[in-house]
Amino acid sequence: MDILFAMQDAKFVQVNGKLFLNQYTCDPENTLTADDIVLEVAAEDGELELTFDQVRDADEISRGSYRLRSGDIVSFLNPPTIH
């Protein structure tokens, strides 16, 4: 599932325009059940967890950005690399 691989390398996650720090992502190679937590993110004012069921049928709307069934937009971001 593309969204599970996209979240692996993300340092930041944007959900409906709000920026979070990526705290945990599941191993996409594991067998997952609907209730398994696949993503945990945190911001100054709270945390957010997404389950496998919530991301299962996500539509990729652009590279690294997905629309969940709920209508929420989730984007996986990385800071630029400076050499």
C-alpha cells in the first residue's frame, strides 16, 4: 500500500494544513489488522494517531499527499537536504 511506504521516511506530516512531527510509523511489510496504529504524530497542542483502517483506501492526490476516506488530506514531508 503506497501510503504506508510514503510515511516511512517523512520527518513531518501535514494533516489538513496543520504540521506535525512524525513520531512513529509501522513497518509496511508487517501483516496489519484494521485496529493497528500505523502513524503517530505530535504537535505542540496534541497528538494524532491513524489506524490501518483509516488509511487503507487512501487516494494519492499528488506525490506524498493522500486523501483519506474521511476526506482528510495527509501529506508526508521531509526537510530539504543542504550539502
